[in-house]
Amino acid sequence: VEVEVNGNVLDATRAKVIAELQVKNGNSWIPVAIWTEDNNDFYARVSESHDVVKGHTYRVKGTFMVWEGSASETEYSFSPEITA
């Protein structure tokens, strides 16, 4: 799992990224593992690994947050679904 966020190097005062490995259960997605990196900088990155179960379907949800002083912006992204 690799997730990163880059804010504006001149303006960003904090960057945070959350990577959530999820497994499909019927029509729902269940969290399996969550990793967070929170920096007082313009950049944050998560690079982790986790064992998975063969035959199950997984995806990664990324949450990306950048601050400029007290103002912040948050975006979300999902990886493609992969069956182990």
C-alpha cells in the first residue's frame, strides 16, 4: 500500500494522509488495516504491507488532507478492486 499527498511547497503548513486497506463483504467494505502519516510540512506518505486472504477482494481508500494555516482541504481516492 502506497499513498502520498503533496501540498504547495510554498504555502502548505501541514499534510496528512490516511491509507485504509478494505476487504469486500457482500455489498460493504470492511476496514482491515489503517495507516496514518501526519507532518508539519507540505508532504506526507504511507508505504506499508499487510497479509491478505486468497479469494477475497480488496481495495485501498486514501484520504488526503493539506492545511494552509487554519484552512484545510480534504480529498478521497479509491484504488481498483483486486482479488487475491
